[in-house]
Amino acid sequence: MYAEPGQYAIILALISTVMQAIIPTIGVAFLAFLIFTSNPLLQDPGLAFHPPFLYLGYVGLSMAFSFAIAALIEGKVDAAWARWVRPWTLAAWISLTIGISLGSWWAYYELGRGGWWFWDPVENSSFMPWLIATALLHSAIVVEKRNTLKAWTVLLAILAFSFSLIGTFIVRSGVITSVHAFANDPTRGMFILMIVGVTIGGGLTLYALRANKLKSASTFSTISRESGLVLNNLLLSVAAAVVFVGTVWPVVAEAIIGETLSVGPPFFDLAFTPFMVALAMALSIALGALVWSLQTGGRMMAPVGFTLAAWIVLGALADLGSRARFGQIPFASSLRRLRFLPRADWGKMFAHAELGLTIFGISAVTAWEVEDIRTTCFGESHEVAGYSFTLNKVDEIQGPNYTALRGDVTAIKGAETLQLTAEKRHFTVQAMPTTEAAIDMGLTRDVYVVLGDAQDGGGYAMRVYIKPFTSWIWIGTLVMAFGGLMSIFDRRYRMAAPSRKAAPLAATPAE
């Protein structure tokens, strides 16, 4: 018995429909497997979205790498090349910014350490390509506007993707231990290492052979916007190099001298901070000598950070006002000019201004954070920064795939009363404990409580932090990404860059 042609069409349509339903179902099943039977920290929404955004950033920088290799093969870099590189790099930079911000936020409330950045190897692995991508964005502007820094911009494009591959190797190979690394596999690590060697080695070799073809004929004055961008590039690149050395040095030291070393926050704070201070000075030159003189370390970073934050924010607003010609033309005309400014100008203002707000948040929490660690019994009260904290009770609870100790804490300050719930969870799949901090967030302060272990003499260990303006760190980074998103939708990125006409050839006599 044979089916009619129409019946075949119906059967094929049914098979197609079934496949379209089954394949997503299988995907959901495996996703559930990864979430519910692997590392329990991955169940947190903050970390669930953190890796995909970093992946988008890493892969996005491969486009900049591809443009760089094409430029080296062709021996040509011009304004059109820079115009095409910038949106791809900007898209990758936005993804990295969001990914890093989500990872920082997750570490803040999930690890229970009370910090927002730990200079962890995996944190560094995403921070390095972000720094180089930031330098690449600024350098591409100089190529587009001044037709110079061609070879340097191509090198940055190669390095940005190279650091992405290095970051992938650090995260997946298990060569460096990290609380963020969840899929360590030495076999995959060797495969990634081969990719890293071929890509970086091949790219840098081609650069060494062909970079001399990318000569720049244009120049710019020592005191100019372009000079500031060059200084910005150098500082970002050296800062990335410092982070790279601090991240891989324990592995190098163990391989060469056989000693196990640890490079932690003290090294990075000491080595990295001066470059960020200098970078902010490059973004806003005024009062640079005064700020540098205040750089004495410790909590003296507060006036430095506040000054830098004000410079950057006011500098971004001043640049926008200059473009609108406030004070030079009638106010209504300036508002009209402001309304029709390109989206890239608005995006630049948001990105730079929110960088200033992030620096403000970092400086405030560094200078004014209050920490209290003690053993607390039920019903006892103790005061921290004007708040009276009382541990009311601790209950054992059963979650979907974990057991937990849940502590109820009351915090009172004047007419303000906070009910806080902190947990210590134990996941049965991998026998892994996690900390769920109780955080009451606000624009001016966070009240942060962590429940510790039961003590032999009775009571529980409890850590309390009062963290001023911490939320501004993540508000700043997310609005920074929003500024990048505004820039990427600038219509000028969808138009061809004006090509520079070649100089007319001198007439030659007829033979």
C-alpha cells in the first residue's frame, strides 16, 4: 500500500513538527542537567547569565582579530577599516562589561566575603581583554579621524582576542585554581592551549612580517586629543600586562623554581592602582598634580577617587556642552544642537560619566566600610555603625536540593527597622556549602550580614558590614554598557567611512 503525494507532505510536516519539539526539549533537559546536577553555584541567576555574556565578548573580539589579519594580508588600514572594526569591538566590549558586572555582583552576594572584586584568576581573565578592547576602541578613533596609529591598532586587535583565548584556557584547563572555574578538564585545556599557540603565534608572526606595510603619513601635535588617546592606550595596555603577570606568575614560578606562590589583592592593589589613577588623569587632565600628590595608599585613596570621579563626570558633561556650544550661541539653539547630536556622542558621555560614578562607589566603600565579626547568641544585641543587630533564631530548613541553616536577624537604627535573613546552604549533589548573605541594599549604603558556623561555647559566628554607596559600582558599569549600546546604534556605523583620495599622479612625458 502506497501513500499519496499529499499524504507524504503531511507525514513530512508531522516529522518536522515533532523534531522541532523534541530538539528543544532535549536541549532543555541537558540544560537542566547542567544546572541541577553540576556545581550548585551555577543555579544562581547572576552566574547563569555571567558566562554567556563573557562568551559573547570573547567571540566578538574574534571579529576584530579577523579584521586585523585581513589588514595585515592586504597591507592596508584606512578610515573605512576603522569604521568597520569599531562596532564589532564595541559589541564585544558591551558584552564583557555586562558579564564582568554580573560576575562581580554574584561574588558580592553569593560568596559571603563582603567584597565585590577579589583579583581572582578567572576575574582577571575577563578583565584583561576588556582593558585591551577599551584601548582598541580609542585607538580606532585615531585611525578613523587622523589616519595614524595603524600598526598599533592592528596589534591591539590581535592582543584583545589573544587575551580572550588565554582567559578561556585559564578558566577551562584547571591550570589555575579559582572559585569561578566550574568545568575544568585538562584534556580540553591542552586542546585550547594548541588553539592559543596557533592563533597568537600565527597572528603575531604575521604582524612582525607585515606591520611595516601599515605606515602612517599623518601626524598630530603633542598637546591634542589624539595624544591623550595615545596615553590612554599605553596606560590600559600596561595595566593589562600587570594583571597578566600577576595572574600567571604562580604557574610560571612553580614550573621554573618548583615553589608554590600566591599572588593576591595586595600585589594587584599596589601594582594596578597607579595605572588607573594615571588613566583617569588622562581622561581629565585638570588638577592632575594635586591628585597624584594625594596618592599615598590605604584609605587616603578616598580623596583621590572622589576627585577622579568628579573629573571624569564633569569632563564628560563639559564635552557634551562644548559640542552643543552652550554659552556661545542662544540657549534654545544649544538645546536644539544637543537634541540632534549623534548617538555615539551621547553614548560616550554616558560611558565616561558612569565610569566616574563607578570609581566613586569603589572609593566610598574602600574608605568608609565598617566591618564587625563576632560570636552572637540568641537575643543578644550589638551595635555596628549606629545599627543595633540582634540574632533572633536559627532554623534548619529543607530546600529543593539542599539543606540550610537560616538565621533571622533584626537591625534597628532610629526609626528604621530591617528584617534580614542569612543562610548557610549545603547541596546534597556535590556536598558543597554555599553562603547566602542577607543584604539590604540602598543608594547610599548596604547592610550586609553573613551567618557563620555554630560555636562550641554556644551561639553563631556572624559578620556584619556597612558598605556605603556599593550599589553605585554596578549601576555605573551597567549604564556604561548602556552608553556603549547607544553608540553602537549610531547610524554612522551603518554608513561607509569617507575614503581619502589618493594624491594625483604627476604627468609623465609621452614616450
